Amino acid sequence: MSLTEKECSELLPWYLNGTLSPDERQALESALDQSEQLKQELEKLKLLRDRLPEQENYAGSDLGWRRLQKQIRSGQAENSKNNWKTYIAIAAMLVIAVQVGLFNLMQSAPSGDVQLLGGRSVGSQGSVLAEGQLVLQIQFGSQMSWQDIKQLINELNGSIVQGPSALGVIQVRLSRDNLILDGRPITQTTDIIQWLKAQPGVEHAAVETAK
Amino acid sequence: MELTDKELIQAIAGQQEKAMEQFYHRFSSIVYRFALRTLNTPMDASEIVNEVMMEVWKKAHTYAGQSSVKTWLLSITHHKSVDLVRKNVRHDHDDDDALNEIADPNCPISDFQEAASNQKYVGQCMDELSDKHRQVVELTFYEELSYPEISDILVVPAGTVKTRMMHAKKSLLACLSRLLSREDF
């Protein structure tokens, strides 16, 4: 590698700080051996470098770190808060989805009537329960998806009468006739309740009314 | 145990606050000094230290390891400082302006030694340099960076780095000659 005198002069500062490539360094050293002017320039640069004022350290280092630390921690808290917002938004969407789904199920349910113990009509058509029919209150856990709820109600061969309430309670109407759960016929209301309570995600099950 | 610069960056990428603290104390002065030379006000330079370190905390995972950590850090510092300068609408000299207008003092080495031996003179002449020229001198002699590294940091061609250094050298020599001649009177 050969360098012109101008190139050598340009590279001198980095020769001094020891960061030239081996080729550049070698070429420059050869040039220095042959040029008195270049040697003088190098001497001047050395003097300059050695007389450069001392650099001050950042006086605000400790305070600066504490400020940054606070920002880092508040940023993490903010992220965590944003994650919660996301979870809440997802939960809200799920609730809406469940309610919309339940509404659709109610719409598609076979028309019929439900009668409460007091004799009031709760059915969509406002008439009384038929023989063998009952209305159950079922409370589902928040982890239950709409698909899970729908599947369970289908297994009961039931239909939604009302709900879900603010507490997540759904009223389901079903018939004991021809009801088969886990492969065996069920005729007793207590057996239905017992089966429901054994299902994952069901937090509460009780008879609203029966006939 | 003292971690290397690159190990620290890896730990910071894993959001380890202790590593960030160590990194901050290792590099805040370098960032501060470099920013101060561009911005000239300690308050702005402190602000840049904070911004740069926050960027390191958030983007340590983007460090590719191709350059040294110091080069990467000073590159961020440069960008942020320049942004702030632009906001403050400050103007600096062009790279090659008046390069040839500065007389090369070409003074004898003995006279130069006399002038340069006075540290106050050297400091005064450094202060007279434009920001761009002083930056290159400082990155070369204080931070001991190569010209390709300086080129990366300042996002200018290597040739521009060399030109700025030549300009800085001439200016410093001219300044020292002037101060020396004043002494003679």
C-alpha cells in the first residue's frame, strides 16, 4: 500500500491514536522515515494531543441515573397498565360476544313457555311450563367461553330463557323427558343439578321452577 | 463481576435494571461530553444523556454488534443532538468552508512547542473550533476512535472526517501561532 504525502498527513491523527489498519500504519511509517516535514507534523500533533484539556466527567451522573430509573419503572408500570387495559378490553368483548351469542340462541330456541313457582310466566311466549319441563338457574365462571356454554346447554337439550344477568346467571329451560347425560337416561331433577355442578366452569346450579 | 460493554447490552436487552445502571455510570460522561460539544449548553446535554440512555433501555435488542458499543452509543447521541440543534435552529459552518483561507502557520517546531506547552492556549484554541471540527478532534483524541468509526457516528463519508480533521489542525495551529505572536508583543 502506498500513500501520497497528503494522505499521510490526513492519517496522522489516527496513527497517533493507534486505530489505523495494519496496512495504513505500515505505509505511513515508511513515509515518516522519508519525510522530515511529516515527522514535524506528527510532533506537533503529539504536543497538541498531550495538551488537550482534561475532559470533565458528567457531574449529574447520580441524579441523572435516578431520573432515568424512575422513568424506566414508570414505563414498566405504564406497560403493565396497558396490558390490564388490553385484558379488560378482551374480557368486555367476550362478555358482549357471550351475550350476543346467548341472544341468538334465545331467538333460535324452540318457542315455549316457562312458569315460575309463583305462577308467573317467564317464557318468551308468556305461557306455562309443560309437564316434565323445568327451568334452571346456572351460573358460569368467567373463564367459560360462549362455545363452552352453548355446548353444555345443547347437551341438556335446553334453551335460554333469560340472562345472563350481571352475576352471570342464565335461566335455562329443559325437559326431563328423554334426557340422556353421559350416556344414561336422567329423570330426576336432583340428578340434573348434580350433573351440572360436576361440570367444569359451572359455579352454581339450582332449580328455578319445575313441573 | 464487571461485564463487558456487549454483555451489558445483552443484559439490558433482557430488561435488567442493574445492568442499565452499570451502563449508565460507565457511559454517561462520554455521552454528556459529546452532546455538550454539539449543543454547548449543559442543560441540553443532560437532557440528551437522559434521552440516549432511555433509547438504550428500549432498543438494546436492536444492537447488532457490528460496531463497538461506544460507536453505537455515540451514533445515537449524535442523532439526538443534531435533532435538538435543528429544533433550536442553530447554524454551523459548512465542512469545507474557508479551509484554504486559514493560513497554515508553518511555524518552527520550537515555537510551536512553546505555544502548545501552555495548556490554556490549547483549550482556548479548541474552543474557537467550529462544533463539527471540534467533534472530530475529540472523538479522535479523547475517545480514541478510528476515522471509519467517526464516519459511522457522524453519518458522513470517511473523506469528510479527514477533511474536518485537516481543517481543525490548521485552525489550531493558526490559533496557537496567533497567541504566540501576541505574547511576543
